[in-house]
Amino acid sequence: MQVIQIVKKFGPVGGMEEYVFQLSIELSKLGIEVIVLCEKSFSRDSPSIKVIELGETIKPRWFSHYQFSQKVSNWLAENPHKTRIIHSHERQSSHHVSTFHTIPFGHGRGRFFRFLSLRNYFYEELERKELMGRHVTAIVPVSNKLGDIISNKHIAVKKNLLDAIHPGVTAPIVNSHGRNVPPDGGTIGFIGKEWKRKGLSKVLQIWRELKKSRPNLRLEVAGPCPAEIQSLFSSSEKNYELLGYVVGKAKLFESIDILIHPAKLEAFGMVITEAISFGVPVLCSSECGAAEIISDRYKSSALSYQSKNKFWLNELESILSNKKSMEVYTRSWEQVAREYLSIYESITCRI
């Protein structure tokens, strides 16, 4: 079986990109011929995966998506193959399987939002092609929450919408640090380059309030450029560290006692499952797709982003004070690949 994966950037350089990268590796281990069509590859060479770079496109972003879609369509037309499966993770229209990684464009806006600008119109059209292309047979959301949002916006796709296939996690060398948190301190972690959408301002409010009862409580922030967020902290504040972009999160997870992720809206949120795979409890917003995995056995909890800070504060204190051991989350990328292989095999007999 030949499977083509379509993604603009190939390599572990982001949440969606990590998903495609790991999926491709595991499919190749299962004996699948994997071809990746991308703008640019950021991965190390893999003899079992053929990576074809189609060249970077120009901004604005919506036009970049359109250009990439055209390059993919042209390559497929020039390189025909009767029985291959085409699996897209981007906005294009020549595929059988679509994995949807992001919140649909204009979610929560009025029905005429698409006509307010050329940009909006193109984004909407690209999204419709991704979901309703002529050959689309299966639409896979990365969370069931995302699946509900997609089906509510695009009622016609329900017949092809499958259950979510959650991302895998790379098994850490050490599964749990199992630290006892001192009653006057502890360390909170936040990870997110898009810090505004992922709720850093809420984290700061909660951290400052909880320091009244835990004066040595630390905060570690990873993702944003330190210069971009330094102004959020006063010159007199202490017990925080701005780490910037972090290559590999193992060291960070070993240094924190809890991850807070109060995103306003997130299709999944891979840092959530990564944290609980390291034995680090999480307090996240229920607006995150990964919140459907969160449970007491991971010493973790989810609250609505709109909940008052006092509820977040109480829940955070409860988790930090909980001395019970926690289970660690496990989900291999091989399992993810086998779930997709089942979908591919069901499609093969129809093309």
C-alpha cells in the first residue's frame, strides 16, 4: 500500500507537524510505502520515507495555503497511481482522508462572516474543499470536541466524520517525578508560543493570588520569546523564569509540579497529554480537546475558561496538596498508525 501524507512543514516543529511526522514513521515501520508532500522538510533523513519538497510559498497565509494546494494537485496529476491513499493535514482537495487539527475558520462568527473580506472567503473555500472534496471518504478530528464543532458548522460532512484519533505521546525515560510539593511553594508550568490564546494572562492572575498562601511558588513559562512577555511582570516580581522556545520538554516537565493550560479554545493541546505522560498533573480549560482525556487518575482537572479565578485557584491548590500517586498516560504512535491503517484498508477496496 502506498500512502501520501500532505503537510506544509514536515518534521517535529509543531503540534500538527509532530502528529504527521510520528504517524509517517510508524506507518513505514508497518511496511507501508510513505510519501510526504511538503513545502519544506525539517526532519532527519529516513530511508523508509520519501519526502518531496514542493517549495515554499509566499504570504499572506491564505494565499500560501492556496498555492500549496495547487502544487500538491499538480504533483499528483503528474505522478498518477491507481491504488494509493492520499491523506491530507492541510487545506487542499485531492485526498481521501483528512485529519483536521484546528478549529474551523470563523467559529462562533455569523454566517456571513466569510463575505466580509477576500481573505475570509478564501479560508472558507479552502476549508470546504478539505472537508468536501470529490474524493473525501473519511474526516478524522484530533478530538471529539473538535468533531462536534466541525459537524455543527458543516452538517453535510457528518456521513464521513469519524471518531477522533488522539495524538500519541513519546514515552519518557522517567515516567513520573513523584515529588512532594512543599506547602509554601511548588512550581507551576505554562507552555505555549501563542500565549494570548492559551491563557497566560489567566495563569499570571492565579499565580499571583496563590502566592499569598504559597510565598515561594514559582512559575516557569516556555514558548513565548522572553522579550515579548517581559512587560507582563513587574520589576519587583520574583520566583519566575521565562525560558523562551524549549527544544524537548523533558527537562521542563522534570522541574514543574503542575502544568496549567487555560486556553480559550484549542482543538487538542498536545502539551496536556505530554505532561500527564511524564507524571505531571494538569489543570486545563474544558475548551481544550485534550480535556476529554483528563481524569482523576492523572491527578488532573478541567474547568471552563469562563470560570471565575477563585475556582481555578481552589482547584490548583487542591491538586498541589494532593499527595496521592497518579497514573501516567500512555498512547503509542504505533497505536495511532494502526488506527489509520484500518481506515486506509477500508478505503482501498473502494478506489
